[in-house]
Amino acid sequence: MNYRERHCPPEEEKLHCMIPAPKGYVTPFPWPKSRDYVPYANAPYKSLTVEKAIQNWIQYEGNVFRFPGGGTQFPQGADKYIDQLASVVPIDDGTVRTALDTGCGVASWGAYLWSRNVVAMSFAPRDSHEAQVQFALERGVPAVIGVLGTIKLPYPSRAFDMAH
């Protein structure tokens, strides 16, 4: 796991403190481009492009990662998967506003829900999933790591309209 430490300036300058980005970090792409692209400098995890190549999660192109919208659960793409889900779950009428994405992946499900006015929290169940969580955050999707064998979910009952 990469550890990136940040510090605020000296005490007399703390009033104007804005935590600086890590060295080499670049400004993320604006939405909606951030749904599909993340700068390599912000999440230098090329290993997933090899490990998950057949699942169409992520591709490395030049100095960016591209997220084609595929995944283990949705080989035809996250948008088509959400369309199928919407045939049985009232996603498009505003009934579902929040969703919990257990398993996280690279948060394609959560990223594609944004266009349907649904905010998803991606939840990675293992400490070894820091790359997936970083990709989710860089894409603009809220995400956390939580080891389910040692803690309960850090959310109150009924915090989400839908869980996946």
C-alpha cells in the first residue's frame, strides 16, 4: 500500500491551510470525463490492468486509465446492467437516491448511477483493495475500505435505498 503523507504549514499560517496534494498529483478530470478516465499519476496501480483484463474493468492508455464500464457483474457494461436493474427496482423515478455498492471493484456501477441521480457509496471489503478505492475516489464516487470480518457496516439502518 502506498502511504502518502501531507502536512499543513507552520502554526502561524494554519488559518490559510489547505492540505497540499501529494507530489506529482494532477488535477482530476471534471465530471463526466472523470467517470471514464483517471490520470495515472493520481492512482499508479497498473497491476489491475493485468489482473482484471478479461473482465473489462480498466485499461491503461498513455498516461491515463480508462474505465470502459465493464465488470464482473456486467459484461455488457454498467449502463446496460443498470437498465436491467431498473426494470425491477424504481431507479429512474427518484425512489432510489442512495445505494451501497458492496465489493466496489473500480466503482463503475456507482459511477454510472450518477447520471440517474443516484449517489452510491462503494465499499471495499479487504485492506488489499486500496487501489480500487483510490480509483473510485478519483472517479468522483465516494468509497471506503472496511474489513467486514472485524467491523459492522459504519452506516445506520436504512441509510441506503438500495444495496448491491
